[in-house]
Amino acid sequence: MKKIIALLLVICMAVGMVISTSAANSFAKRIGIIFALRNILSTKSNGHGIGELEDGALTVYVSADGKNDADGTAEKPFATIEAASRAIGLLDKANYTSIDVIVGEGIYLLSEAININENEGGTEACTVRYIGDGNVKLVGGVAFTASDFSAADGDTARYFSDAVRDKIVMIDLKQFGYTPEQITALMDEEKYIAKVPALSANGVLQTLCRYPNEGYILTTAVEEDPNIPIEDIHLSYEQTKVAKSVYFPEEHLERINSWHDKYNARIHGNFTFLWFQVDTKAYRYYEDEAKMVLNYSWYDPLPGRTFFWYNVPEELDLPGEYYIDENAVLYYYPTEDFENTTFTLPISDGIINVNGDYITLQNLKFESSLGNGITVKADYFSIIDCEISAIAGECALQVNGSNLTIKGNHIHDCRRSAVVTHTGGQKTLTNSNSIIYNNHIHHYGISEYPYTLGIGADGVGIIVSHNEIHDSNTRAIYWEGAYVTVEYNHVYNVLQATDDIGAISSDNRVRVGNVIRYNYIHNIGAVGELANLPDYAYMGCAGIYGDFGASYYEVYGNIIESVNGNGIQMGGRGITVRNNLIIDCSNWYVWDITMQYAQYFKTGETDGKLSVPDYVYSPVWKEANPDLAAMVTDLSQTTHDDPHGWAMPADNVIQNNWVHFNKAIRYFTNWGIAPYSIEDTVYTFSADTIDVPYGSRTNENVSAYSSRREDVDLEKLITETAAGFVDMDMERFAKIGRVMDEWNLD
């Protein structure tokens, strides 16, 4: 064996003489791992070969100043988690009661994701844990400090304004492997704002320079522009197939014309709906008029909509902003704490991928990635007391598996979703025994909204409990599947730049046994300019929203306050809404549109539109939900001769809620299309409350939505003003949001 390994090393060393510089670090790491594996094989006779063994518990050490040809003891630690993982993969787990990998304090830079393979996982009797000892940071890229920057110079620097030019610093990204070709290619892609390398300072994403620095510019008018060749621009979906000129206020024209290259300036905005963003460039500007033609749009643009420009060097004028030019040089306007800041920039497509079962990540920090931060395809996975930040991929944490524990983590500054899980057997209604508990999630969905997520719970038997989720343009919690419980979460300041969606929401699926209870949801919906767009047909956001087809769930014991839309909005059947406290929502407290499509149950008779998943026909689903089983077979419940085929009756119940309006405006609609009961609901209105029919929301009356409470004494509010209408354990409710100590959920 030793001769074989020696021969392999000679071959590898020979190959190493001709590999490219960009691959050198990766190659060196692999050589180190080969040395580590050689040591394990040569010492296998001692029973374990690595780390320190005591009473069946194996401890393996990793240190930032370790070596991969070491043995993983405290005196001779490995240099990388991957080296420790590979060594563990060679062990017979039956010989151990536990395996702990202790990762020493420091920053570990990764040019590619760590892969923990299937054979490197643990067993039911021997879990493998990776535990940070102190401040341990795994960076999916590079880290640098103020001393690595230099004063800005070169061609790009001349575009900075005189007022800030001597403050701007720069760093050449080519030294980190970025190429001018990569940056130029990104500039021409859609959604550049989501794909450009994400500079972070101490884990906080910095801002691509933009104009205006805060707020938005409103389009003033839109007109057809038949002189633009339609084949030269990108129109799709609900377009009239003719180019449109978009006008903006004249006050901005001189500023735009002063840019040296306004055609490379990106444009990000909601040109039609608040729930749809466009990220594009201008195909044409008009020098003497404040108007432009967009290179790309999806819906026809409309007047009175929002946008801003970014990626403009002349607009690098605020601390914390940055710009990357076509030569892959990054320019930065330093903040006051610049000298004490550690910056990171993503290189890797991920930080860690877990494919082995019975693995725990604990007390580790994960920062900076072009792709997902952590991707898991395994069962019995736990991530506890970790921090994940500055992630540019689809998810900070994406987990597929069962028996998951996601607990006590701090996840923030993510361009898209924070946590997305797919767990449990939907076809068999197999319980996943998974919990997403006591996490603090904020400032996510920065560039992609409203359909990104704070927490996505998709599966069977998931508890989403005691999480604090706030400050985002997008949703807080999305549930999908069966027997999902969303409880005791504190959700606030979300959906701040969008419309027609819910803070806690679900949509377009047949479900069974889900419960949304005892959550405190407040300050939801668009604010500022976005809440006062002229002539915008607001739907409004909702505190809890079950969109078309989201059926068979309960909503009770929630406190929903200050929502720029409906307190609760539901669109399916078999729903119970009871014992909720709903305060100062700008629409009716609950809106039941009852649009559960019959096509869900008439597969084969409606050309396959909106067909129900096959698994709802299975015996286990029929037993779990006999009402659903009846609908599958009884097509007579379609009572309308309508292409949508409304399924009636809805069998929804609204009961024992307490509703308070303290505003000037109360929007209302009818109580839905289908009959259902509304029992024992209490309403209190201020003397000046007036009713405005739904669909009549205008800039003038939407502005009446102004309640943004800072502190609410929930116990006093319930016991003194709504006694008897919310049946909950106040001691538990006092621990809503994050729980600072261990809490028994049973």
C-alpha cells in the first residue's frame, strides 16, 4: 500500500509542475489530504488512526495553522475541515460513540465548497459534529482589510466627483481570480443586481452605487414608440408588442446626461406591479427629453411606477457604496470604521455541501458565496447556533431530508432566500420530524422579491417556531405540504416594497392538517413612496395569506397589527379562522375569496389545467382528509358553468375573532363567493372610521395607513381589551420570537 501511495504522489507532483496557477491552491489542498489519508492507513492498526479517543468518543482537531499531513490531534491538527472529513470517512463508525471535529478559531478561506460525502456521515449511535471553538469563520471566497486597498487611480477614477475622489479606494479583483471578461459578461445579463460579486463588510452586504441614493424615481408617462425596431428589444408575456417610451421627471435629465456611459447604467424597478421587478438597461435615451426605452420588460410599463439607476461610477458618493468596472477593479467609499473592517468577496459557488446523514454543524460562521451558502441532501442533519451571511445564491441554507433541526441560527444579508427546506413524504404523509426553531433572520431577499423567503417549510410534519424574522422586501414564512405548524413567531417590517402577497403565506397546493397559530405579525406591507403610488390598483399585502387553492388549514390565536392590506386573506376551502386579534389593518380583517378550483379534482376533464397531484388519490390521503376524498369523486360540487369551475361549498369557518380599527379608512368587500359562517366576531371602530369599497383604494386614502407601533404590551392588550377571544398560554406567548433559553415545545 505504501508503495502505491508513494507512486501516486510522484505522479501528482509531476502533474503539479504543469498545472495552472489558478489551480495551485486546490491542488496543494488535495496533496495535503492524500498525506493525511496515508497517515491514517499507516496507523490503522491502532484502532482509529486520527484524533484523540476517550471512552469511545473520538475528537478530531482542525486549526487555521494546522497541516493536512497531521493526525488531527490537538498537538497536530488538520488545516481544513475537508481533511478531517476525508479521514472520518475511512473509519468504522461502529467503533465509536461519537465523533466531534473541533474547528479552531480563525478565518478559513475556500476557493470551492467543502463536500462532506455520504460515507463521511455518522450513524444513529455515532453522530458526527463539526463544532466551532471560538470565532470560526468559513469564507467562500477571499478576505481582506483596509491595508489591501489603495487610493483610487486610473481611467475609472476620473469619473468620481471632485467632492469624493480623494476618499475612494480601490482593489484589483484580478488577483482573486476574477477576469474582466467575467465582469463584462455579468453586466450584460439580466438581474445583474443579484449576480454581481457581493462585497460584504463584517458580514453586512454593501451597496452597489445607485441614483438616487435613497427612494425611487417615478415614471411620469408612457407612450408607444413605433420607431424602435421591436426585434432589437426584449418584450414578452403581457406586452402589446410595440416599444414603449418611459418618461421620468425633467429634474433628473441633466444628471443622467452627465454620466460618461449611461448605456451601461443598470435600471432596476417595478415598471408595472410592485410584485414584479425588472433589471435591465436602456435601449435608447433621448438627449433633450427625460425619457428612455427599456431594453427588456415583461409587462407593459405604466406611469406612476418606481425605478432607480445603479452601476454608475459617477454615483459612487456615499460611505458603504462600491462599483466594479470592466477591468475587474472594485472601487469603494469607506465607512467610518474602515480601518477595523474585514471585507469578503465570494469566489466559491458554495461554502459547504452535506451529503452524509447524522451530521451536525454548530457554532460556525459561514460568509460569502456566489451560490448557496449551505446545501444539504441528508437525513438527521442539524445546524445549531451558526451564523450565515452575505450569500448571493438562491438560499443561505437549503436542506432536503428528514429529521432536521435548524435551531438558534443568525441568518442575514442574503440577496435571496434565507432557509428553504423540503422534507417528509408527501405521497405517504410520512412525518419528517423536523423543526426550524429560535432563529433570527433579517435583511434577506435584498435583490429578489417578493417570492424569496425567510423560511420555506415544504413537506410533512414540520414545526416552525419561535423565530424572529424582520426587515425584508419579501415573505417571512411560506408553508406547503401537510401537518406543518407555524407558531410563536415574531414577524415584522417585511413586504416593505411589494404588494399582493402575505407575510406568512401559502399558495396553489392541496394540503391537509396545517396550523398557523400564536404568531405576532405587525408592520407589514409597502411603506413610504411605495405605499402612495398614484393610480396604483393596490391589492395590499396580508398578515396571513392562503392564496388560490391553499386549503384545509387552521388559523387561530394570532395577533396581526398594522398591515397595509388584509389581516388574513384566504382563497381555498376547509379553512378555519378563529380567535385572532386583528388591529388596524387597512382592509377588512379577513377576506375570503373562496376560489378553490374544481380543476384540482377534475383531472382529465379540463385539459389538465391546475390538476391535482396524483398522491391525493392515495388511500392515506383519503383517510387523512375524507372531505377532500369526497371532492375527488363527487364532481357535482362544481356549481358554476364557468371555465374556472369554482368548487362549492367552501366549508370555511370564521369565528370568535376580535377586530379593532383606529384609522380613518376601512376597506371592505363582500364575504366571499361561497357561503360560510361568521360567528361571534367582535368589532370596535373609532368614531371617524369610514368604509371604502374594495377596489377604490387611491393615493389619497391609502396614505391613511400610518400605524407603525414600536412597542406593544401584548398581555395587556389581550387581557384588557380582548379577554376571552384569544385562548393562549400567556407564559409561552411572552417568549414569542427568539427564545433566549432552552424551551420545551411539547
